[in-house]
Amino acid sequence: MKVIEVSKDDLKYNIDLIQKIIKEKSPEKNVTIIAVVKSNGFGLDIVKYTEFLIENGITDIAVATNEEAMKLVKANLNCNIMMLSPTMIEEELIELVENNITVTIGSKEELKLLEKVASNYKKDIKAQIKIDTGFARYGFLYSEKDEIANCYNTLDNIKFIGIFTHFSKATDEKWTNIQFNRFNDVVNYLKEKNINFGIAHACASTAFLKYPYMYLDAVRLGSIIQGRGLGNLNSFRKIGVFKSKITEIKIIPKGFNVSYSNTYKTKKVTKIAVVPVGYYDGFNKNRLIDDFSIKNKIVSILMEIKKLFTDTTLKVKIDNESYRVIGRLGMYHSIIDITKCDDIKIGDEVIFNIAPLQANEEIRREYK
């Protein structure tokens, strides 16, 4: 048995807390929450997670891929689905338009393709404009104000309902303010031209915590709803507990090899429990270090050296007590030293420190 158990009460608590923060920090505005459910709902099952959000009043949903959007469409959920990533693949754009997904436009070429697709439909097609204020991923450069304004002189059935940007390092207040001001310059330019651009939004989770004055008309929130991410999350509750059960218990002698590669031998008679959870399931899944700057390479090396003098032993919890994982972690199994307790038995529940986003998508997500 392997399951990620999601507490409905804790999830609702976080949603209520976010709404409370918005009312306290921005009482004069009606700020819309756009829930980002990319990466399988940040590991909570994109369909089940979205259903819960809708039940709790959040009906504006954002995804990052066509596959994610289609999962929600097939589930026939009553929500507004927004595609955050532009596409120049005509088949993908047609799929989005046919299923009434709000598309994102970030270049003249993307608008031209949308116009081509839109000309085949009599219905209204919703779109938003993405502004690149210093991320270099998607969007019109913030300096291309005339090109951005010209987007609104398009086919009558293309309805622009929003404009947004994304911060590259929201923990850096000085840099984030530069990006925010660049975005505001574009927004104000459009206002001066009496262009109805819809809602403006810039804050994702970290910026939401740090910069209430940047809320604008909406905030795009992902990890913070689950009590995870950067910033002060003390008031939030972490969502998603990875659980399994002991499938075998045995006593092995002193000097006995444990698991692959003979890297661990018992120093005394040891009682062990076998649990069917390994690195394939996401246990001890390391984040990829992809920052190529000299500074961050040095930081990474120093962190690895620090581990030599720190207890980095993997641990699990059984009945609220911590127990060590011994031997090399397997693809599907962990071996736990339970010598200190005589009461543990086969079938007992084991709690693993695995964030839902890191857990294998095949593992069942159960809402309770």
C-alpha cells in the first residue's frame, strides 16, 4: 500500500488563510485567486485537486501544458482554464480554442497564428498577453509597447481578458521591483490609449507573501496553497502525507550485509522492517542543480562538504517515532532499523518525508 493522503481540512485552512491575507493586505480591491495546478496539481492529482479548489470557491485555474488542460476538460469541471504557456504549434492552439481554454500570446507571430485559427470560428476566443520583464522565456519584451498595443486591433472574436508577467527571482526585492515597474509601465501605456486589457496579474506564491502592493487584479498561486515554497510559511499547513506499510520484519545477525553494493553491515544483532517504498516513488529524490554560475557552483560544493559533518541519515516515522533507513535505498524498497522498539509489526503504517510534487504520479492520492 502506497498513498499520498491529503487533508481536506488543512487544504481548506490554507485557502481560507490566503483569502484572509488578501482582505487584510488589499481591502480596497477584489483580488481574484488564480490557482496554478501544473505538474499534476503540484503532486496532488490535477483533477482531484481542481475539484477541491472549485468546491471552495476558486474557479480560475491555470495550467502549463495542453495535456494538463485536456485532463481538466475531460473531467468536465466547471471552471475557467487558463493556459500560461504560449504555443506556435497550430494543432495545440486549435485544441485549446476548440475547448474554450484561455490562450496566452507573447509575440506577433503567435498572434498571427491565433488570428488564422480564430478566423475558422464564429465563437469568442479568450486570450491574454504575456509581458517579458526580465525572464527571457515567453512574452513580448516590456519595451515593445506599440507592438503590444497593436495586439488589441485584431479580429472581433478574439477577446483579450488579461495581461501578466512572471518574476524571475521574487526573493530579490530590488530586482522584483524593477520587473514590476516595467510591467506597470506597459499597463499604464495601454490605459493611456484607452485599451481594455482585462485583468492585470504579476504575483506568484513567493511574491504574494512578500509584496502585497503587487497584487493588482489577481494573483497566481501554486505551491503556497499547499503550504510549500519560499517565504514565511509558518501560518500555513503542509499538504500531502506519503504513507505506506511494513511488509516484512526480521532479525539479522551482527556483520550482516544490508541492501545493494555491500555498503552497510550491521554492528550488532538488528531488527529490520522492509517497506515497499524506494527512489522510484520519490523518496530521497534530489533536485537537479542547474545553476551554472561560479558563485552557485561554489555554494553547492560547500553544501556537499557540510554534509560530511552532518547527520544526513534518511529517516521515516512509525507511530510518531523516527527510525533510520539503513543500507542503500532500493528502487522499490527501504530497509528500516526498528531494533529499539518491540511493538512494531507487519502492516504498521510508515510515514515518509516525500513532497507530493516529488512523488511518482502513479501513486494514489486520497482526499480525506
